[in-house]
Amino acid sequence: MAGGADLSSKELNDLDEEELWELINNHRDKITQGVKPCMLTAYLRQACVLSDLDEEEILHSLKNTNRCMRTGYMLDILKTRGKNGAIAFLESLMIHIPKLYTQVTGKEPTMEHSSGVMNHSELTEYLVKAMTEMQQVRGQEKSKVLLLESRCFRLEAELSEAKRRVEELGNLEAEFKRLQKEFSLRYQELLRVKDEKCNLCMRYTSAVEESSLLASRCHDLQLELYQMKSELKKAKSESEFERKKSVDLQRRSEALELKEQIESLNHKLQKVEKFDPAREDILVQDLVEARDSRQALMEQIHSLREEAEKAKCERDEHFEKKEALLLECEKLRLDCEMYQEKTAAFQVQLRELRNERDQAYLARDEAQSSISQSLSEKDSMRLQLMQLQDQMYELRKQATQMKGQVKRQESKDNSETRTDGGKCKLRRMQAIDPSSSFNDCESINDCCPPGRVKDWSVGELNSFKSNFAEPPSRESINRRDIEGYLDGLSLSSQVLLDWDSIRSLLDSDNDCGLMTKELTDAIFPPSPPTGTCEPNSGMFLMRTRPIARRIQSRVMTIAFQGEVLLGQIQVVGGNETGIFVHSVATGSTADEMGLSPGSQILAVEYELQKHTFKADLEKSTLEEAMWALRQVQGFCCLTIRPNMDGYQKLLSKLESREVSSGDSFYIRVNMSMEKGSGAGLRVQCNEILHITDTLYGGVGQWNACRTDPSCMQDLDAGTVPNYYRAQMLLIKAIENMCLQNTTTRKLDKNQMAGKKGVVRIVTTGRTQKNPLWISNDCEGNEQGKGQGDSVECAALGNCITLMPYILVKPHRPHSKRPVLLLPNILGRLLNERLQEHQEFQLCQPEILSDGEFEERLKLGDILGVKERQNTYNCYTKQAVEAVIGQNAHCLLEVELDCVRRMHKAEIFPIIIFIMISEKSARKFRKKLHKQGSSEEHLLECYKAAETLVDKLPCLTRTISSETWSDMESLISCVKAAVAEEQKNIVWIEQDL
């Protein structure tokens, strides 16, 4: 029998591997129907082409539901074994199913059919081989037992050592708690001393301020006293001068009275005396002579009197000047005395201030020395605590590792003892991660109903981590939790290192920054008392002050434990009004912190999965604010500002149904959306919408209004998808277009133009910020989802650059706008005809040298360069403004890349794109030849401009080729389009 087998194998060995498997595959149907795998697997296993696991998989796999599938799966496994697998399979057929062997190979079997009874020689040979194998296995098992016993002794020794270390760890923990209590007492005493010192400093500064105020008041009173003294002396001197003048006047009046009396007496004497004529003549003559002499004397006296009067007037003038000079001298003397007294008082005050300054310097030096000493002591104690804590963590880590090793070894020993007694249990060969793609594991869903994907629970996910058939035990789950805790110790050490930065933040500017137990628990969670440890647990050095609330003018930053922040507060508002706190849950942490309705939220900062996120909500929409606040699941910092006036205005508008939220901004739509396909408003591509509510009817919809292009008035309203859902619709529309293009490549030109008008593909750089990205539809972060989804959703804006909406802002030019006609070749032909009309004028380029070009380019005056030889022919801002100043439309002949420069210069051109077909291009054949161009060149320029028009940051006007027939009709269409666009509002995309 052995000789026949060798002969057949030699005959089979003469064939190649491909010929053997081709022979088997030709009769694969007969083999799968007539072969039972359980009959052949024993021989194939002895022939070393199948292993025990292969046999177990063939006979007991759930994939193979019938005998034919098991036989086919066995043939597939044997085919991987090559020529040996084919020869062994044919030999097994020759032994067990000779008829089928003859049908397959066309040869008669050289062995008899095996009915299950072996010959004596074969049985003996088989038993001898089995005994030798059993002896070898028994020897291996004995060596394994010896190794396990030695390992068990070693593990017991390590366990005793671990117990000893655990006891030492307990002693260290007790010592650490004692040091922590002592440190807390010392620290509280230090805080009390610092508070007392702060109060004394405040009292001292208030006393110094009061003394300075009293001194300044005293100085003011002294100045007033000096001024009153000087005024009194001045009044005395003036009164003395007036008295002297009055005495002189009295003397003059008495002299005049005496003169009058003498004259009256002379008249009386002349009447009494009577003389004879002769004597009378003599007396008359004497009288005449006397009169003449008297007249001369009187004249002389009069002249002398006049001189005396002049001298007296001069004397009086000089006396008055003298009195004035004396008065001024007295004033100056008084002022000098007053300034001397002031300087003396200032010197006294300066000496006092110097003494006070020296005392303050001494007190400051003492305080600094005491503070530095306390800080050095605190740093040394902190160092000791950190060292002890590191030792404690290291010992705890070693203990948990040893416990895990012991448990794993025990579980392994138990599994080996269970498998020694009988058949080895089925193990999973390659477990498939349920989180991976389901395309690679289609058989997983075989047991699920059609149309439904199987939901994987947490237990099923954990079971995939094991290679055993049974689910993981409770000890295995606890061991994994401990390993996760040990992995989280690195984060705890990082948080411990960041404590100094937090302390410096709270102690800055000598503010009495306080931190409560809730805040310290939020930053440093305490270690749990049970055996299973949570991540980020551990004992750290913590403050015991209340939460800090710093006021900078009207802006406040509040730090507190905001577990499910939207469960504590409700917000209203939007990007136009701001985000306001509408209501606060009574008894919540936010209520305890004093957060009240009417507070405007400016920013929120929180930590999530080892990452710190900060969102600026001052100009954010309501959807963005709700998304950012929904992520807060722990400690957070809110920057708020009381703004009750803005809150009351918003409430009044909401109550009167004037608005539905505080949102208001304008967008340009980059795709067409039909009513019902995720939108309640039918929207065309490149249409401008006014968004008034970003949370209309729940998450995922915006309330939008179509705007009037001439007056910005809101027209019909409806809902549109938010940014994220619109992005999905845009991607789907692009995929559908690609699929249609591959299936039907030949389409009509009008259909192609219609397809291109459905979407507008606009992308932005990954490093640039899109103000609408934060409004992604993060429904995965709702209830029932984990926080890991939120982190992925937060980073979604950094990888998606396809933009369904773009923010735009309106401009209304008060003068006539320039005109740019596309394509440029056709635009030059039209400009020659349009400049003949009064309302159009062609812009002439300026010739600039290299230096002038660089200087004007830095100033932003260069809008475009026409051509370059030795000089630059440039279209400048001044040339365009000169044409606009003449109340005419400036005709430009520039490229499309100059549009953004014109927008920066506050020049908003009317861009008219004229659609051209091959038929319409023939109408300009003669004129194109005159310019040295051709129809093909015009069509190429048209195609190039068609790809660039959608990338412009503004709306363009398109003139279809069907609306004009010749040059005159085209010019009339252009003039009508320019007149209509001049009335409309210019919408410019915001720079991202």
C-alpha cells in the first residue's frame, strides 16, 4: 500500500502547480457536492497542509452554513499551500473517495478505499508515532511546569516585596498628609499676615493722603493771609496820600477867601475917602501910574503864578510817581517776604516728605525680605512635596504593574489548566475594530437585519481587545482602568507644573485673588478613595481662596465650574447685538458667582481633552455661541460686561416680533437649492441672502430673506441649511455633476452652461480663518455623544476649505462706476464704439519709469499694467477718478486680477461677461482680423475668462449670446446692463 502511494505521488509530482489546480478547479462543482470535509481533514492535517485552527475554522465557522461552502473554503485554504496542498488533497480523495479521484484525475486509485478500518501494520506505525509525539508533549509540559513553579516562587517573593513597599507607601502618605496640613496652617497664617499688612498699608496710605490734603489746605490759607496783609498795607498808604492831598486843598481855599476880603475892604476905603480935585488929579495920575505899575506887577505875578502852578503840577506829578513807586516797592517787599515764607514752608514739607519716603523704603525693604523668605520657604516645601509625590506615584505605578502581572499570570495559568484537560478553545484570529471602515468587514452585518448597521456597545468594543472567545472579566476591565489611570499621570504632572502660572495669574497686580474648593477640584481632581483611579487624579498643592473676580473698567472675568454650562444659563442675541445671558438657574454655580440676566458674554475659555479652547463671542452669531457654550463641560472662564441697555432693546424687539434673534449678516450663495431639498426657500447660485436667525426652528437651519438688489429691502423669507449642511449639499451636487459628466460626456452647450451655473466652487487656504466655520452642524455633540466628537468637530474647520456661503458687505457708490467688459478681446472692440457716447470715456494709461512705478505701487495707486517694454503703461487710481469726476463711466482694459486692487482703492467696477458661441464669434471676423486676432483666439480668451469669473470677489453681469445678433444690438444690451447695474448695490466679499 505504501509502495502504491509512492508511485501515485511520483505521477502527481510530474505535474506543475498550475496544472494540478486547474485539474481540481475543472471538477470543483463535483468536489463540493460529493466531499465531506470532516472525512479529509484528518489526513490533510497529518500531511501538514492544514493546522488545527484551519480545521476548526472549516468545520465550525459561522460563515459557512452548509457542506458545499465548507468544502469550497477548504479548497481555498489548500490553494494557498501550493503544490503540496493539491497533492495532499488528491491523495485524500484516492484514499477515501476513489470514484471521485478517478473522475478528477482519470486514473485508477493505487490504494484501497478506506472504510475507517486500518491494517495492522498501519495501525502499529500510527500508534508508535502517536506515542512518540505524546512523550515529547509530556516532556515539554514537565519543563513548562518547572518553569512555572520557579516563576511562581519568584512572583511570591516580588509580591512580598510589593507588600513591603505598599506599607512604606502608606507611611509616606501619612507623612505627606501631615506635611500638607502643616503647610496649609503655615500658609493660612502667611495669608493672614499679608492681609493685615495690606490693611496697615491701606491705612497708612490713607493717613498720608489726609496729611497731604491738610498741608495743601494750610498752604492755601497762608497764601490768602499774605494777600490780605499786602492789600491792607496798600490801602493804608493810599489813605495817607489822599489825606495829604485834602490838607493842601483846604489851604488854597483859605487864601482865596482872604484875597476876596482884602478887595472888599479896599472898595469900602475908596468910597469913604474923598479928596479935592487937584489932589484928586494927582491921586488919579498916581493911581493911573500905580495901576500901570500894578498892571505890570500883576502880569509879572501872573506869570510867576503860572510858573508856580506849573512847578506845583510837576511837583504833584513827581510826588504821585514817588508815592506809586513807594507803593510798588512795598508790594514787592511784601511779595518777597511772602515767597520767603512759602519757600521755607516748602523746605519743611520737603524734609518731611523725605523722611516719610525713607520710612516707606525701609518698610518696603522689610516687606520684600519677609516675602522673599516666605517664598523661599514655600518653594523648598513645595519641592519636598513634589519629590514625595513623585515617589508615591512611582511606587503606586510599580504596585499596580505587579498586581496586573500577577493577575495576568493567574488568568493565563487558569486558561492553560483548562485547556490541558481537553480540546483547545476556539480563539479569535484577527479581531476587527468596529470603529474601522465596514467595507473591510462586510460579514459582520450578516447577522443584522437588512438596511440596518449593527450598534456596538462599550462592552462589545472592549471585547475586541481580547483574543479569547469569552468576554473580558471584571478583573480585566479593572486592570484596563488602572492602566488608563497610569497613562493619565503624565497629564497630572503637567497640570502640577502649570500651577505656578495659575498662581501668578491670580496674585498679579496685588489683587486679592481667591480660589474655592470647586475651582481647585475642577483643575486638580482629588484621588478617589476606591481602588479604581480616574485619570488626572492625585493630590496637589491648592489654594483655599474663593474664585477671583477681576474688574477692568466694565469688563469682568469670572472663573467657575461650569458643568453643562447651558444647563445653568440661557442666552439670547447674535452677531449684531451681542450674546446676552437671558436666565440663570437658581442655585447653580453661575447663580452663586453673581451671573445675572443682561450680562453680555464677550469670550469663553475652557479645557477639553488636554486642549484649551477660547472662543471670542463679541461678534459671533447665536449658533456659534451656542456651539461654543455647549462644549463647556467643566472648569471655564467667562469674560462678561454689563450691558442692560442693549439687553432691554433686544428684548423689546423680540417681544414685538420685530426680530427673531440678534443675528444679521449677508451672504453670497455658491450653489442653487430647490425648495424642499434641505431648504424652505428656493435659492439660485450667486444670490444675496440676509440671514436674520442662525437657530431658526432648531439646529441646522438659518432664517434667510432674499434682498432687493437696488434698496437692500428684505423680500420673501424662508429657511436655508446652515454652513455645515450646505457644505454637504455642495459636495453632493459636485459628485452628481461628476457622475453625470462621466455617464453622458456629450451634452448640449446650453445644458453645460446651465450645469455650470448650478454651483460655484470657491475654496480658501487651510491657514486662513473662515468666520462661518465655527457654525458647523455638530449634532454629534448632542446628548448621547462623547466629548471626543466635539474635539473632532472643533477641528473640522481646519481641514474643510469648500465654501457654500461667503460673507459679503454692501457698498453704494455715489458716482458712476467704471466698466470692465469680458472677454478682453471683445471688450476692446466694444470700447471703441462706446467711447463715442457721452456717458462713456476710455481710460488712458500713464507712462511711468521704474522708480515711479515702484513708488506708486507702494502707495497703492497702480490698478493695472497694460504692457511693459522699457517703461510701464499703468492704469492709475488718479486717472480713473479723473474720468469719474467728469460724470462718465470709465472704460477699462485690464485683467481680472486687478479687480481686488480696485476694491482696495474703493473703486467698484461693473463687470459684464458676454457669452460667446462659435456662431456669434464669426460675426466679429473682419474686426478681429483688423486687430491682428482671430476667432479661435477670441474663443480661447472667452474660455479663460469663464473660469476666472466665478473666482471674483463680487457679482458680475452676464449677457447671453441669444440676446444680441450684431454689434449694434450688443452695444444696446451693454448700455442697458450698465444703467441697471449702476442703480444696484455693490456686494463685495469680506477678506478672509
